[in-house]
Amino acid sequence: MQIITPNFILTPDKLLENLSIAFDKTIHKIAPLEELTKEFPNAKVTTLQKNSLLLPGLINAHVHIEFSANKTELSYGDFINWLYSVIENREELINGCESECMQKAIDEMLACGITTFGAISSHAMDLEVCAKAPQNVVFFNELIGSQATMADALFADFKARLDASKAVKREGFTPAIAIHSPYSVHPILIKKAVEIAKHEKLKLTAHFMESEAERQWLDENEGDFKEFFEKLLKQNYAVSDSKEFLDHFNGFSTLLTHVVKANQEELQTLSSNKHTVVHCPISNRLLGNPTLNIKELNDNNIRWIVATDGLSSNYKLDLFEEMKMSLFMHSNAPLVKFAEALIKGVTIHAAEALGINAGAIAEGKNADMIVLDLDKEPNHELALHLILHRYNISKIYINGKIIN
């Protein structure tokens, strides 16, 4: 048992002052130090410096570790041009990102206070580094392939990767399933994968409505994807429309990433099924896609969270940077309230979406915590200041163990 005494503690809804926390793997009690030392007389006590702030470790629910080698190889500014550049440079990027490269990305996230991440894994090249990562990991084995003739082989490969991830036995590592997108996965494959997720109660995620190209292709079999699919896959129609795709997830809450081109009917479907939208503002901007309409999500009672996506469409894996970009992109949102919502989008709401016992400094929650060194006492605009100013992270705890 340990006791930590910061100046301030940020809970989901309020700021606490002059209280201490007793914890091992989980948080046992939040109370005055004198009370905790009497109840836990053998606990190690750590008293933090002036203006120290304890808050939950950050949660990055959507990141592609395997593509961490990209810096200048891929083309930005237009989604289809970016996609062609991914295909053109795919082998170089994958072969150029071995364990050291992927470990660097994981270390970068840790240094930015990310204590849990959701790894979207296309090839399982990142399985070993994710299994050994200090962070908690939800490991999403991704299924992709729109050609029916290849369905059996693609599913066998997916199942082998999923089984390999299930063989990892360590605290904080959770196997899960990702469906790439409605345009890139055949319905036969989606149905089989979702059945596994439902039967084994595995978390599900998918990219959905990321671009205008996707919107036009699914609705009309037209647009920028028409040439793309005809040229590369000899395919002249979409394998699913958006309704057919979303129907697969009915009754099973799923994390849907991007969702910048969703229509009102789709938003109602997301709301009724309690799906979560994963907001990746930097990725959307770099790929020439629209800004997510968060007001529409709020109006439809849809939970949204914030993630970095991968270095194939970002320049760093830093949730503080991601929140800052979102803060400025949504210029009509009430500033302080939106900042507070962003903080929840990388803590408690992200934890709820991933189904993990973290994301809050509260009794019974896992002791995933970070300590920030503030310049002065916080005020009612604390959430805004956390996003605007890059405060030093002096301590990181994951499952109660100090990491640095």
C-alpha cells in the first residue's frame, strides 16, 4: 500500500485540495493524510511538491503503432492522394519500422502521460512490443479485405493474429477486434468477426465516414473511390452501404473513428446503440477531411473521445497536442466547457468506451495516475490551462506502480 499527497487532485467533476490517496493496484481511499496513515500505518508515504496536480493517466484509444516510421514519406492534404501514397510506400514503411521504431512511439506516448492505448494492429508486427509495453493496451486485431474470393484466407490470417494476442497473459493487455471500414471489408468477414466479438465480449472498433470519398462511394458507387477500386481491385461497386455496415454492430457498443461525414440517420443509429465516436482532429486536417461536428454529437447524446490516430497521419502521439488542436478547430464551442469535455475525452469517457477500470481518480479505480507540476494554484479554468500549457509530468503510475 502507498499513500500519495499532492496539492490538488482532479476528479472527473471537481478539483480536490489537501487530500491524500491510498492505493496499491487500485485506489482504496481518498481522505486527509492523518486519516489514511492511521488506517494504513505501514504504507509508504510520498508528499509531492507545491502546486502538484494528480490526475488520471491519459488514454489514447486509437493509434497505429505499425506505421510509426512515417515522417515525410506520405502525402498530406487530400485523402485519396494520401491513400495512394500509403499503398506506394507501404512496404518501405512497414519494413522500416522494426521493434525499435515501434518502441519509440510507445515511449513517446508514455512521456506524454498516456498510460493506456488502443493499438490498431493490421499485421501483428506490433504484438511483441505492445505485449511488453509499460502501458495498459487494448490490442485491436484489424480485419481488412473487400474481395469475396479472398474471404477465407483473410479471415484465417485475422483469426491467427487474434489467437496470438489472446495468448498474451499479462496484466493490462486486452485482445480486441477492429473492422477497417465499410468500404474495405466484405460483409461476410464483418459478420464472422462481430460474432466472435459478441460471443467473447471483446471490444470492437472501426473507421467510419472519414472522407467525402467514402460518403460518395457508399451512397452512389461514385466519387474518388470509383477509380481507386476499379484500378486496384477491379471492383465497381461498394460491398456495403453505411446502413448495412452499421447494422452489424446493432446492440453492441462500438468505437467508431472519425465520423466526419455521417448524416442524421447514421447519428441516430450511433446514439441508439450507444456507440462512441473517436475524434482525431490532426489526422482529419492533414488528410483534407472535414472537422468533426461535435455539436451534432452532443445534440444526439453521442459520447465522443479524443485520440491521436497513428504517425501515418500525425506528427506526434501527444494527447495534449491533440486536445489543443481540437480546442482551436472548434471555435464556436464554449471555451472552458469544451476544454473540460476534451479532458474527459482522454480520461473517464475513453476508459468507459474501452471498458477498462481507469480514467478517474476515484475509489475502486485502477491507480493509473500522472502528476503535473503547475506554475501556481489552479483556478476554475484549470482544464483550459492543462491544454494550453505543456506542464511537466513528474510522475507516472500504472496499475499502482511508478514508471518514472
